[in-house]
Amino acid sequence: MIGRAVGAPIILAPSWLIAAVVLTLIFAPTIRARADLGPLVYVVALAFVVLLFASVLVHELAHGLMARARGQQPREFVLTLWGGHTAFGGATPTPASSALIAVVGPIANLLLAAGFLAVAQGVETNSLIGLLVWSGCLTNAFVGLFNLVPGLPLDGGYLLEAAVWAVTKNRHTGTVAAGWVGRVVAVGVFAWALVLPLVQGRQPEIYDVVWAALIGAFLWSGASAAVRGGRTQKAVGLITVASVGRRATGVGHTESLAHAAALAAAAGAEEVVILSPDGRPAAYVDRAAAASVPADAAGTTPVTAVAVPLPGGAVVDGLLTGQQLVAAVGRATEHSPVVVAVVDGRVVGLIRAMDVVAAIRS
């Protein structure tokens, strides 16, 4: 951690040091071609790298400030090998908030680029100060414009996501759409470095191809993660007790197995939940064990003889849906892999954690 801003830590990931060394070595020949600085060329190249990451930090801080203004608290600002990211608490509540948080990062960089450009008019281009000022202009312009490309995980992708979200009223549809556009952008970056020169009759530069491949791979990975995440969240949003649970009915703990089965059949239920004297779900019938009881013995076999106990807390509100239901089941299954859904004190379903997981994956 190198500091704090708006209540959140600023973290310099170890991968940043790798990027600093690699970029310094890459920038040094370009600087040497413009000015005879001797060994100082590496100092200037490193200064360029520091300016680049300072631009990224400004970008991320802009996201954080806007997020806080829109009611979200940033948790951390992280500078990494690939730039940076800002983590927020909670999901963005509206398309407008999402778009504003996304767009302020590139705007901050473009404003900085304009400021450096204004200063550059008054300095010698090939002087040390001139090189640094032009570097500040170019790095901020690059960070700002590149992030406006409309594909996740770039900020332009979040703008596209917000636009689709506003039109369809479904954020996850926007996420999937922007993720697919991000995949197209990733392929386009690589094609620009490899295919375009071939089409123009030129030999592709290995330097350009390597960097395009690295950037394209990063974009593809982020875009693919967005597509998977959007599909998962869309699936989560469709989850209800009826879709992941089995219809159940509650019976008293003194009932016989035969009577409990008759009550379940009358209610159209697949599962039987045994209630304690105070009406709390205390156990459920093991269907395999119940099926092994001879029919002529079911009338004298207490339902508790084929019961699996339920610990306290293995209950969820049967009216919940989507993310709220998944979260409630997640908390309840910390105590038991099977939970009971209840509406107004009445048993309506039995939910197994593995069925919820299967529904999300499918």
C-alpha cells in the first residue's frame, strides 16, 4: 500500500515493478534517438513509465470519486502490470450511475493530456523537460482514448453495457453484449498488428505483434470473464423456489409415515418436512428410507423413524427470488445442505444446495 484516497487504500501490485522495468527498457531506444542523454536515457525512460502509471492512478481515482458521489464506497485502488482497477462496495444501482463512473476515468486523462499539450507549446521539444511534457500528453491521451473503446473490460465497454441495460432493463444482457464486443476488439487489436501489414504488403513488426498479442489476450480474458459473469448473473436472476426446490408440505412429528404420505399427496408435494411441537421445521423425510418401509408397516411407523434432522437456521423466505434467494440459501446452507422454504409460517418447498449450484451453472 502506498497511500489512501477517499477512504480506500492505493495498492501497488508486485507486477507493476515488472512492467516498470520492461517499459523502461522499451522506451529507452526511442528517447536515445531523440536526445543524446547518455546513461540518463534510462532515468528519463523510467520517468516516462512513472508518468504512465500516474495517468492510470488519476484515471482510477476519478472512478472512485464519482462512485462515492453516486453512493458507492471504493474499497481499493490497485495499480498492476496491465494498468489498474478500482473495487467498489455493492453493485451499481442504475445505468446512469454505471455510465458516469465509467466515463470520468477517460475524461480525467483527456483533460490532463490537454493540460500537458498546452504546457508543451512553451518548451523545447527535444529538451529533457520537453520530452517529459510530451510524454505526459501522449500517455494520458492514450489511456483516455483506448479506454473509450466500446468493449469490456475497458471503460467504453461499461458505457455500452449501461446503454444496453437502459434499453433492455436488464444489466446482465448489457454485460454479455459488451463482453462479446470486447472479444471482437481483442481480435481486432491482434489483427491490426499482424494482418493489416500483410494486407498492405509489409512485413509485420515483431515488436508490434508481441504487444498486440499481449494486449489482445488481456482484453479477450476480461471480455470472456464478463460474458461468463453476465450469463451467470442472468441465471441467478431467474432463480425461484419453484425452479430450484421441490414442493414440500409440513406434518406434525407424531404422524405416521402413511398419514404423512397421504398429506403430501393431497398437497401435491414431493417432500415432507416434519414440524416440531412449536411449528418449526425440525427434519425432513428421507425418501429412500421411506420407500424401504413395507406398505403394511407404514401405518404404524412414525414419520420420525425416517427423518433427517435440520439444524436451526436451515430456513429461507419462500417469497425471495434471484440474488436474494441465492444469498439466503448460501447463508442457510452453512448449517445444512438442505433448507426449508417457508411462506407466512407454512412450508412450501425443500431446497438442496447442489440443485441451486446446478441451476446457476446450467
